[in-house]
Amino acid sequence: MPPRLMDYHLHTKVTIDGKMTEDEVCERALLMDIKEIAFTNHAMLTEPDYTISHADFVRHWENIQTCRKRYPQLTIRLGLEIDYYEGREEDVATDIQQYEALIGQPFDLILGAVHHLNGVFFSSKNYAAELYTNHEIVALYYDYFSLATKAVKSDLFDVMAHPDLIKKYTGELSLPVPFERYRVAAESYVDALLDCDVGIEVNTKGFKQGGGDAYPSNDLLELYLSRARNQGKQPIITLGSDAHDIAGVGTHLIDGVKILQKFGQNSIMSFEKRKPTSFLL
């Protein structure tokens, strides 16, 4: 029996990096036998071009409602991928509340993200070299996980998107970094995730970036799963392609499932109004 596929990380035309409409996403998802999707467009306090405007957000919500009627066989969630900025937690919380007030209901899912480090928008190749070539690479990993750990503890997010995004240009702009060299930082991150009941996504865009693993790496995923089991906690995991165009929708989701099953994980989470429900793969 094929796994119940979900794609919980999708970007549409409402910001500069999205290239597809809500309808196109739904059509593609059904073609790929995906049962559930979540639209998760960006909000970044420091990057207006990557931030969904209030007017576009209302139109986005209207399009989602139309799609729910047009594609009843597909479960469609409304999420948001919003960046964490240390010291601006209240601003991030206000941003989320303002979006929710526009439609009179909560998001289904809030993805937390770290795209900026040491003042550099490192996830964009236009700026990444400024970070990777001007800092000691292992120190960057420690800085990244330290900031991501603070994001987890902020009580703002349900799930952390692409949990080890810092590796995106490792190997291209720097030497590769073995997991053991930043394990201590990763352990603190995982402990915070489990203590705060914040999940992680298996972001399958990593198979095309960042050394060929998903985000997170196999090592980080195994660490998270093993510590969750040791503590008797159910892992909170979502699965997403991080697609920005139609060709990316659903890409490598099956590979993500295989990685989870390899480590003995046979379920992922669905979210509705920020409450998770476990589903067998």
C-alpha cells in the first residue's frame, strides 16, 4: 500500500520567490497522489520582497477556500513560514496575529525558519558567500544552531523548517563539515525541540542541495528520533518539498518517507489550527 503523502511546505506567487498558483499546486498534488498539502508562504521582518502582503494574504486565503471546494478529495491547510530574529520575538508574534486577524481564524501550521545569520541572508546565493567565506565554518554551524535553539524556545513556532539549512552551501562555498564537529550544538537543539514540543520537517529539497541528504541530515534526524524514543516522546515530524514552482511540488517525498522508515519512524503529523495529529505513512 502506498504511503499517505503530505506536502507541508509550498510557496505560491504571492512573494518574489513563488512561481505557481494555488490551483496549479492542487492539480499537481492530485496528479502525484498527495493527500494533504499546506501552503506556507514567507514572512520575513527584514525582507519585504519575500513577505506576503496583507492584501495578497487575503487573496491567498480566498483562493484556498475556492480550492477546498474545487478539490474536496485533497486536504488543504493554511500555514506560514516566518523567520525568527533574536530580540524581535514580540514583532514576530504580532506579525502572526495580524495575518490571523485578517481572516478571523488561526493558521493551521507555523513553520519557524532561520535564513539570516550574523546579519547575512545566507540562504540566498547572492549573499551566502559573504557569510561562508568570511567566517570559520564550524563556528558558523554553532552560531546557526544556537540561534535556531532560541527560535525553538520562543514559543512562536509549531515546526522548524529545513532544520539544518546552514549546510546549504557547505561543500560549494566551504569545506564539508562532518556531523561530529557540531554534534554538541545539534544535541542542544534537539533537546530544546523535545522540551518545547516543537517539531521538525523532513524537507526534501535538501536532496538537491546541502550534500545530498534531506534537511535535516540523516545524522541529525537519527539523533532527534533516538532522543525522542529515549524520552518516551512521540516525534513531531512533517514532510515537505519546499516547492516554489510546479516542478518542485512533491519532489522526493517518497525518498523522505524511505529515510524516516529507515530509522523506524512510520508516522508523520498533520496540523489543523496548530494542533498535530499523527498519521501512519
